[in-house]
Amino acid sequence: MGVLDIVPAGVLTGDNVRKLFDYAKEHKFAIPAINVTSSSTANAVLEAARDIKAPIILQVSQGGSAYYAGKGLANGDQQASILGAVAAAHHIRTVAKAYGVPVVLHSDHCAHKLLPWFDGMLAADEAYFKEHQEPLFSSHMLDLSEESKEENIATCVKYFKRMAPIGIWLEMEIGITGGEEDGVDNTGVDNASLYTQPEDIYDVHAALSAISPNFSIAAAFGNVHGVYKPGNVKLQPELLGKHQAYSSQKLGGKSEKPLYLVFHGGSGSTKEEIRTAVGNGVVKMNVDTDTQFAYLAGIRDFVFKKKDYLLTQVGNPEGADKPNKKFYDPRVWVREGEKTLTARVKEACSDLGNTNRL
């Protein structure tokens, strides 16, 4: 029995998201979440998932959403980020089913200062629900890890009470992901903040499970955004097993792994670290830095290889009157980036055991 026997192709919402993550936990694999910033990157990620018969998570960040809408738009009140996120969601919804794979449509880190962006997306979810009986997005993330634990949990509870009735999964973070990404700079945080305690995880679970089971926790175990020299980042994915054991014991031992866990800062991680994390109940791993570089690589290599065909509209090594349109047409060189991005997404899926799962 494969994933498509459990959930349909296309964008998932409500209990179907949980069914997918339950299947992943049971079969000991995780699903990569790839940040997309355009229809081109979104389509390339869907293409990869289709080719290897795998479910996939597409996510938009606040900055990526603004880019999707257009860098020429003002964003002082998060209006471009809201518009771009909604536009991305509608595009992905329109094409996802054609690729024949289950898709979780997600929004990435939302710190306290970005809550207007979250509010705008949630309003779009509610409007979509009124018309279609399901939300626009599958899930949203609240990252209030820089706030006190009490404020973090209270704010998540407030929003989750609004999200759960219309079938939106909540991802929350407790403990800080280091490094810098998308304008959020945690390079100088205290090292202890990079490791979440089991008691904190259980407190989150107790508060949110009273509302709905449809939530996941991004627990910090030394995670850092970006790619760094080996040895400079001290990941301890074995801590996730301790979180599971503690919560399991507190809940009476009915499930060995009661938590849906998320691995942030997955780019640059070793395959052994990834295997350990998945074995401890991680169902989602974020990959952005590596896929950004992969998208560049195809375009970069094409430009280097075809440089003499890209300097002018007419005239190249084959003759002074030869046209170059078939080389500078964006559909040609952008496609080269899509190919290398697709290859990197396939690699991420393979690392997580997420191949031939449909």
C-alpha cells in the first residue's frame, strides 16, 4: 500500500496532512520541504517528486513570497508578502494535481514581527474555505522561538484555535535555529538556545493537542540555517529520541513516537545525521540553501558554456549574421536551472527515504 492509497494527489489539507505524516512515521521516511520563489522553482520541485514517485512539501518564506509578487511592490505592511504567498498557493494548487503527487503547501518561518503576513494568509485561507470547504494552504508555521516559552505557546494556541476548525496544520518552533536566512539573523544567539529541552516539548504538545492533533514541532537540536564547514555545527539528532521518550512516558506510553518533529536547517547535514533524525520521528526536513545553489548551477553553467552566443542578439562563432535568440530566450536558460534544481530535490528525497512511495 502506497501513499496514494491513503491520500489523493494534489494539495492536501485537514486530516489528510496528518495521514501523510503518519504514513511517513510508520514507514520511517521524511519529506523534504523546498522553498519556492517563482512558478519556475515550484514546477521544478513538482517535476522531481513526480519522477521519483514521492510526496513533497512546497513552502514559501516571507521574503520569497514578496519576490513571488514582484520586487517592485512595496511591502511596508507585508502586503507584497501576503499577495505573493496567495499567488504562489493558487499557482501550486492549479498545477499540483497534474503532477500526480500529494503536496503539502506550507508557509515557512513567521516571527512575531511578521505576524501581519501570517494574518493575511490566514484571512485568505478563511475566504477560500467559505467557497471550497478547505483552506488555501495545507499548513503554516509560527516561529516565536525568540519569545518566552509562555508567550510562544500562548500565541500558538490563539492561532491554532482559529486554524484547526478549517483544517490547517500548524508547525511551531521552540528553541532557535541558528545562522541567517531570509533576513532573520540568529548567528549570535547563545549556544544553549540551539537545544530544546524535553519538558518544553511536552508543554507544547499538551497545550496544542487539547485543540487538535494536527501540529508539528520544530525542536532545536543544534540546527543552523545555511551550509557551513564540517565540524562547525554540532547537530545532536539523538536528542529527538529523548523528546519522544519523555512525551511518550508522560502520555502513558501508548505511542513510542507521539510527536511529529521537523528538522530545520537541513542543508549541509550528513546522511547519518539525517537518518538519525528520521529514525526519531522527523517527518519534514527543510532544504533551501542547497536548492538555491542547485538552481543557480544550471544557469551558471549554461552561461559559461554559451557565453559567445549571449553577448549580442546577432553574431556568434558560427557566423556574424547568425541569430542568438534560441540561446538567450529565458525558456532555455531558466530551464537549465530547473533541471539542476530537480536533480537536487531528488537527492534530498533519496536522503530521507522518500522515493517510490506512491
